[in-house]
Amino acid sequence: MMKFRRLFNYLCSVKSEISQMKTILIAITVLLVSVVLLGVKVLFVKGGRFPSGHVHDNPELRRRGISCAGSSDGDTMKK
């Protein structure tokens, strides 16, 4: 009876490990697909680049007179 209990416990732990591995593989796959989709323009367009996230590169913010906090702090210090 004890041998069957050990075998049962072993099989349950193996099943749990397989379930964990499936979850990890699914998570890695989702991350890889996300990275590829985010970089479609960079990867597949000749000369493609990620869009700039800087405030000074955004024409609408420049039109409204909004500037980077670092540069406006530096301008204030100069005055």
C-alpha cells in the first residue's frame, strides 16, 4: 500500500510541474509576440524607427508652448 501512495504522490507532482511549464511557456510566447508586434515598423520597414517620446519632438506640445520639465528648470535657473 505504501508503494502505491508514493507512486501516486510522484505522479501528482509531475502533473503539477508540467502545468507550471505550460504556464511559463505561454507567458514567454505572449511576451515574444508582444515585442515583435511593437517592433513591426522597426523590423520590417527600411529605415524604420521607434517614434520619439520626447516632449520637444511633439509638434502639438510645441504649439501649445509645453516644454520638458528638465529644460524649463534649466531655463529658470539661468534667469
